[in-house]
Amino acid sequence: MLDKIKDFASEFFVTGDPLVLGAQVSIGLSIVAIIFALTFFKKWKWLWTEWLTSVDHKKIGIMYIIASILMLFRGGVDALLMRVQLAAPQLDFLHAEHYNQIFTTHGVIMILFMAMPLMFGLFNIVVPLQIGARDVAFPFLNSLSFWMFFFGAMLFNVSFVIGGSPDAGWLAYPPLSELSGSPGLGQDFYIWGIQISGIGSLATGINFIVTILKMRAPGMKLMQMPMFVWSVLSSCITIIFAFPILTVTLFLLFLDRYLGAHFFTLDGGGNPMMYINLIWMWGHPEVYIVVLPAFGIFSEVVSAFSKKKLFGYKSMVFALMSISFFSFFTWAHHFFTMGSGADVNAFFAITTMLIAIPTGVKVFNWLFTMYRGRITFSTPMMWAVAFIPCFVVGGMTGVMLSVAPADFQFHNSYFLIAHFHQVLIGGVVFGYFAGLYYWWPKMFGFRLHEGIGKWAFWFWNIGFYVCFMPQYALGLMGMTRRVNAYDFDMGWQPLNVVSTVGAFLMGLAFIFQVWQIAHSIKFYKKEKDGDAWDGRTLEWSIPSPAPLYNFARLPRVTSQDDWWERKQRRAKGEPEEPLAPLEPIHMPKNSGIPFIMSVCWFTAGFGFVWDWKWMIVLGLAGVIACMLARSFSYDTDYYIPVDEIERTEAALRGTK
Amino acid sequence: MAHATTKSAAGAHGGGHGAGHAGGHHEEHHDQESLKTFGFWLFLITDVILFGTLFATFVVLRLNTDGGPTGAELIELNGIIASTFILLTSSFTSGVAVLEMNKGNKRGLILWLAITALLGAAFIYLEVTEFIHLVHEGATIGTSAYWSAFFTLVGTHGLHVSVGLVWMVALMLQLSRRGITPVTTRKVNIISLYWHFLDVVWIFVFTIVYLMGVM
């Protein structure tokens, strides 16, 4: 009996690696600590009723952001481990297999479990407030999206200590990712982790399109929406067209591995190249999905901190929409070397270059918005300003990569690595940081310490250039991606050492940010006015943090930057519209079904990974039961009575 | 189009946005239902992409039989033509169910939904029979790329129909308990949309997989 358990455990847990053992011990200890703390402080019920079952978009947004910051930490540690290995490959810090696992999980985590949830977190917190709505269109589905993401991410992450990490690259190209190339369980964790969270992302896409198109405050025309809302709309439209392709592609790979199908295998008539086409039909739009909202954030921040209306509003909308359209016609530029022929390559090269045009339009719009503005360099604005040169360089190297004949030289080299890190860090991460700093007071009702934030900013920026500029040169010197070792006589070591120093500077910057948050909590100073930055859009017209129902009275919008215009009119002493009487507010009830259903998905996914039939059946039966339970429940909403609204408002605004 | 399906509900609030600005709980409820219908249309778009990807996969792999059996050798069209007519008829009966609902006839609605579900079940029965036949003839999902793509595409459609069946039964129970309300009206409208959608997808399956592949 004991031997059986031992055998099982040695197969179940990843063994024989001191780094992993350390992680196992610390994960075990932190779980025990969390359970102890929750029990000791009697917080289980609070956790369940206030957070796990919440359908409030503001709380869901905060949970997304917390999860994404944890994932940023894990992805960042992965990156630092790789950089240590590459600075001194002679030390054999990471052996080849471990290195493969780490670059795979670094990529997946940073894109799917860091950038995506950070983006969804900002969608959730900001969009309903900016359009003057009380929640998203489908609050229940919103909660389900979050928990699907969360448990998908957990399923993926658990592979690190149980069963083994995936190691076939972040997009898992076959035939390597097939059973023949990756017989271990890591690849199955990859498939199910991403699949489950991907369904959540798809639902979020639908949810926000409906929210934006149908739930705007009375009077707000499409062309009066804040630019961030436009960017969310374009991103969500891209999501609903791109994510089903990912779902199918991963499902086909699963069939290959689980039922012995022959979609992407080398034998049986399968075609691995088809996988690469399919995955990039999702993968390329995906990078625009994450960067478009960052463009929206920059538009908000630049205009707010320049005290000017956004320059070229219409061209900005047009640029966002055309990027989301063109993003579907560039996928083959990821594999010009595949051998599709000159005509195909020429088509995709041209579409790729075309997409630089609307992007360029935006850059000029931001510059012209700043031109002759009264600029204040608060932290959000600093991130926005730092983004522009960084993204321009990243974009230009992208245009270099789009030249198909030249790409044969750049393909899969460190030049490419430097390029996409520059657009993803310089574009997406800087953008979301700008957004996080900008909307932080709105989320939590207090400001972050500016001084420490500036230290973090400079460490991030300097670290970034020190880390990635040498990589362009390394790429041109012939260093290819995904190598864990090279000979000293290649001459790559000095630049790699520099690059590693840069990576650690960014790591330090992250610590500064953690310190900044901790410091600001310790010296908590309640934000008195909801309008932290003298903002322009509706979210600044209500108290921080916003009450459950957001707006006691739905605002009536008459122009773009409506809140700013209202403040201008107020300053001029123009008479304001009389306040309409309060009415009971219709709100959705909390529900535990999204959480339970996602646990069931996790169970089913875990069962598929280990091929434990009983677990699969249990999980899927739970999913069906949850769906039926939801379908049969009719008592899903309630009304907040007027006197309760009055009391809340009086307390928040300090009038009584 | 979303408005057309909630005609009975939409009249009161016109083109207004947002829940509740015009006051009145009754109206808000209708607005919620039209949001859900619109959301379902968007879901159908994602399902179109899902099937589109599967069709593309099938078309790319249609000749990759790896020296094994081809579709033309094993597939018997007679059963397929029968199941096509059954599914098309079920689309018609689901339309009749919606008409009965608009007349306010609860019993007629449930009856026609039940007929639709029975036809759907017959379709699934025929499909399962066909799959068993093919497996006996030596064509499984692992035989070759062609059969992988075949079983996945046709099976995904079948899975959609099966989900629809469970959903329809659940809906009949709700209707018998709660009658025709704005909420159940929306639900019937949505499932009938879903059912018509699956019918359209089947026409493509029938054309591309069976007619073009077998004849």
C-alpha cells in the first residue's frame, strides 16, 4: 500500500529538481498560511459573499488585476532565470529541459495570464463607469469569465509542481507538441489551461460589445464615447473573431494527443503546417487584442494630463477599427520561411506594412494632443510619454521584419525577440501601467505614492533598454531564440551579460512597485474628491471608489468629454439641470454558480490531463448541472430602494 | 435583427439605451431580454467562426486518406439524405413553435417544441448509427487525417444538436411551470435561433462533406 502511494506520488509530483522542490514547499506553506489566516480571522464567509460570488464589475476587475500581478511575478521570475542562464551558460544553471519549460511558461503566462487579465481588469473597472452604466450587460457571465480564466491559469500553473511543465514553446508547434514529441503531461496541462481560460475570454468579448453598444448613458452617441471605450470595442470585436480559432486549434491538438487523430501528426496524412497557420490566425490578432486597449489608455491619459481634447478623435476611431480588421490578414508573416512562395509572402508583407499606417496616425494624434497642452508629468503621463519613443522603435523593427526576404535573416533570432518584447513591454505593459496608475484612485479611493512610482518608472525604462537593445545586436550576430547554451567563442557573452543586468533592473523596478503599493496602503489617505486628476470623462464624476450601483442617477450626456464640459459650465456659473428624483436601482444578485462551474471545468481538465475517466465524468457532469441550475433560476435580480441610495450617497459625498 | 425577434417586447422602450433610465420595472425587464438576444447573436458569430475553422481544416485535409479508405467508399448517402430532411423539418417545426408562442398558445408551443426535439433526437440517432457503421467498416478518428477531420466536423455539429436537445427539454419544463413570460419568450426565441443556425451549418456539412466529397 505504502509503495503504491510512493509510486503514485513520484509520478504525480515533479521530483528531482531543487528549484521545483523549493517551489513545492513554498506553495504548500503558503496554502497552509492562507487557510490558517482565513480561518483564524473568520474570513471564509466574507471571502465567499463579498468576492467569490460577486457579480460586481468593480470587484471582478480588482480580482483580475490581483491575479495578473501574481502572474507577472511568476512570468518575471521565469524571465530572470533564463537571463541568468544566458549570461553564464557555462554554469549550467538551467539544464536544457528545464530551460525549455521556462521559456514556454514565460511566454504563455505573460501573454495569456498576465496581459489578458490585466486588460480585462481594466475593461471591467473602467468601461461601465466611462459609459455611465451600472454594470456590464451580463454580470453573471462576467463572473463566469473571470473564474474560467482563474481556474484555467491555475491548471496551467499547477503543472510546474504536479505532472511536469509544458516545454514545446508558447504556441506549442506540432509535431513537437504531439504525443510523439512531448509524451509527458505538460502539454496536456497547456491545452486545458489555455482552453478553459480562452472560453472565459471569448465570453468577455461578447459581454463588452453588448455593454458598449447597448448600455451607454442616455445621450451618449458612439462618436462621443471616450477613446478607451472605442479601443475596448475594437479589441472585443477582434476577440470574438479570433478566439474561436484558438478553441478549435487546441481542441484538434487535444484530439491528436488523446484519441490518436491525425490533424497535425507527421504520419497518417496530418499536416503540422496547418496548426501553425491556425494558431497564428488567432495569435496575430491576439497581440492586437492586448495592444489596442493600451492605445485607448494612452489616449485618455495624454488628453487628461495635457488638459486638452484628444486630437483627431475620428482618425483615432478609424485607426483602431482598421487595425482590428487588418490584424486578421497578417498572420503568415510569422512564418515567411515556411515556403508558401513569393506571392503569399508578398501579400502578407504588404498587409503587415499597411497596419503600420493607422498606428503611425495614432502616434501623431498623441503628439498633437500634447502640443501646446498644459502638461503635468504625473506617473500615468510619464508612462504614456515613455511609451511613444519605445513603441516607435519597436514598430520600426516590426516593419523591418515584415520585409519578407529580409525576414529569412531575422527569423527566430534575438532580433525578433527584441522586437516583440519592445512592442509588448513598451506598448502593452507600459500602457497598462499607465492605466493602473491613472485609475488606481478610482478603484481603491486612495492615491499611490508618486515619488516611489517615479523610481519604479525609471528602473523599468532604463532596465528595458539595457535588456533589449543588446538583443537586437545579438540577433544580427546570429544568436537564435530558445538556445540555452552557446560557446564562448561566438562572442555573444558580453552583450548577454548586459542584457541580464537590464532584466534585473526591471526586476528591481517591480519591487519598487510592490513597495509603492505597500507604502501607499500603510500611509492610507482617503481620496476626498472622486476626481483625482481633474479628469474629463464620466468615471471622475462619481465618488471613489464607486458605490455598488455606480451612478445614483444615470448621467445625461451631451458631448464628448462630458464631465469636463460640465465642470467648465459649472465654473462659468451656468445653471445646471435640476436633479431628477432617485429611483430604485435594478441590480443582479450574487451567484456562486460561476465559481462552482469553473471548479468543475478545472476538475474535468485535470481529469483529461491524467486520463482519469471518473474525474472527467464528474467534472463535466458538474458543468452541465451548473448550466441547468442557472437556466432554472429565475430569481436573479433585485432592486436597491431609494432610501438606501440616499443613505449611501450622503455617506460617500459627506453631505450629511 | 435582435429587435425583430423581440418585437413584442421592444415596442415600449423604443431605441433608448441603458437599463432603467426611463423608469418602470416592467420595461427594464424587457430591455434585459433584448440585451440577451443581442448577446446570443454575437455568440452565433463566434460559432460561425468555430465551424468555419473546422470546415477549413476538413477542406485542407480532404485528400489525406493516407492510403486508407476514402469517404466515397464507405459513406452511404441514403441515410444522410434522410437525416437532412429530418433536420430541415425540425427547423420548420421550431418555427411553428415560435408562431404558437406569439399566439399565446402555451400547449401548442410545448407540443411543437417536443416534436422538434423528437426530430432532433432522430437525427442524432441516425448520425450515431452512421458513425457505428463507419467504425465497423474500419474508419475511425485515428485512421487518417481525412477521417479525423470528418468525425470532428460532423461530430461537432452533432454535439451542438445534442446540447440543443437537453436545452430544449429544460425549456419545455420551464414553460410548463411558468407559462409564456418575457423571460421564457426570449429563451424560446434564442433556442429557435440556435436551431435554425444548426440547420444552416448542416446544409454546409451536407454539401461540402457529403455531396462534394462522396458523389
